[in-house]
Amino acid sequence: MEQIKKLSVEAKEAAQMIGVGRSKIYELAAKPDFYPAFRIGRKLLFNVAKLQQWIDEQKGGHQYV
């Protein structure tokens, strides 16, 4: 059976993906320039591809081991 790839995740999973706590992910989502976050109704979601792009931008092209 083929597994469905998620396009978006909720705050708890987004926080785990980038290694921060739940309060920090909500703090980031409140910033107008944090484009991976969006709302559908009252639910806060994070676009997985844009979250990865944001992470890549934060490290400024540096490769960390």
C-alpha cells in the first residue's frame, strides 16, 4: 500500500521537524514573514516544502555536520 506524503502538518509536528518546542513554533508563526504557516479556519498548518525552504534559508547556505 502506497503511503500518502503529507503536504502540511500541524504545529506539534512542525516543531518536531525543526527541533523546537511548541511555544517557539507558535511564536514563529505569529511573525508576518514566516511564510510556511497558514490557517484553514481556526487550524494552524505548516506547508512542509516551504518549512524546509525556510530552514535552508536560515542556515544561509552553510552546511553543518
